[in-house]
Amino acid sequence: MNLSDRLRTAILTSKKTRYAIAIGAGVDHAVLRRFIKKERDIKLKTAEHLAEFLDLELVKKRKRKKA
């Protein structure tokens, strides 16, 4: 799952409405709608605003140990 998909999942599983997320993150609700529907990508700054509002952070994956 890539970063955009994870952000979409976080938005869709949030208890807040998409409109409330857009307003709270300072993002135009139409931009958020098009992103959710995979009609458009969003700018990195927009992703930062959404991640901050949703209390998300980017962390490095742990490497899996080989069996």
C-alpha cells in the first residue's frame, strides 16, 4: 500500500466527515473529494496538512527477518 492509499484509508475510516476533515486541515473539500475518488493526486503540502489533522506520521518500515 502506498502513501496515497494509506492517507485515503485514514480519511475514509475516520469518524469525522470528509467535509470536517477538509475544513480542519485547511483543504478545499472538492480537492479532497477528487483525491478520495482517485480522480486527482494532491500536493505534498496538502498531504502534510491532512496527515497533521488526522494525527498521522510517516515512519520507516522495519525490515523483516529472513527465516
